[in-house]
Amino acid sequence: MKRHFLIAAVFALLVLSGETAGQGIKGREIFGVRIGAVGSSMELDEAFGRGSELELFFVEGLTSRFGIGASLSGHDFGKSKDMGTNIEWTGLPDPVDVMILSATVTLFGRQPITERWSGCAEAGGGLYTTTASIPIGAFTEGRITKNQGGIFFGAGVSYRLLDSGLAVDLAGKFHYVFSGSDYRQALYVYTGEETVHFYQITLGMTLFTGKR
């Protein structure tokens, strides 16, 4: 709940705060790439631990502070640590490698804080594809893929490096995936939960098109 309140508070700040002349995003496009780490809820963390994150995103500015966008992300949780579940699910003791690919749409808000610093918040949802790679030999592996819906909330800060529109940002997102209770779904098998959540912490580069 505290996380939800924080995201809501950031959006409220964006809505209620005044205009900052010349620093809006209306009519501008934002392109970015983020890399970082991914962590998870207690059950998922016990089964896999922390992993890596790669995100590509795009935002189209509709007003001075708000835009809509899309992102494509790879959330790599790595290899499972629970040998008992490995054997129960696959019949083999070898670890299962799990990655989630997400394709999401977002409502994006941005508010300049100073001449170069800005705060941002975003929320949305989309498709989360879980792929479990199961080793079945020395050089081969099988894959089980399941698609589920999910939602996310996020916030971050950015620092403009160049007047041309290049910036660096630090961002965090919380994802909630409705994984269901299908026994072919790796998230359900390793957590016993029909809904799992995880978070990402990333450092990225963004490019703004158009004039400030």
C-alpha cells in the first residue's frame, strides 16, 4: 500500500504543480534504454534470487506534462535454486532458467524540478510472457511459454546532460503479473501463488526530440 500511495502522490504532484516554461513534452518524442537489476517477492526471490533487466521505451508527449508510451522489457530471473521443485516439475535436478518478456503501454507524466532535473511517474499494463528453459541434454533444452496479463507502477528522476535533449535517468517499477494456477506456468510452480510481483531498478539514457 505504501508503494501505491507513493506513486499516486507523484502523479498528484504532476497534476497540481504549475507549468515550467519551455520544458514541456507536448509534441515531443522520448526514446530510451534502461539496464539494471530485477528483484522479486519473497517466494520468487527464494526460488530464483535477483536477476538482470533490459528495457526499451518510447513516449509521445500529448500535453506539456503527460504522454502515452510503450515499452518492451526483458526481466531475466536466471536459474532456479530449488532442486526439489526442479525434480518435481521436470523430472531432472538441473536448474530451470526463467525469463519474463513484457510488452506494455503506459500513461507517462513528467514534471521539471530545476533547469536540468525532472521527476517522472508512469503506470500501465500489458502482456507478460514467461519462458522457462529446461535442460534436457548436454546441448539441448526445452521451453515452456505462458502468456499472462499484468500491470505496473513506476517513478524516477532524470538529469539533462545536453541541451539537445540527451538525459540520464534513474527509475524504478513495480510489476504485478496475474500468473494463474496452470501447472505449466513456472511462476506458479515455484511460488504456489496465482499472482506474483517483482520490481526493477534501472539506470538509463533518454533522447528527447523536438525543441524544449
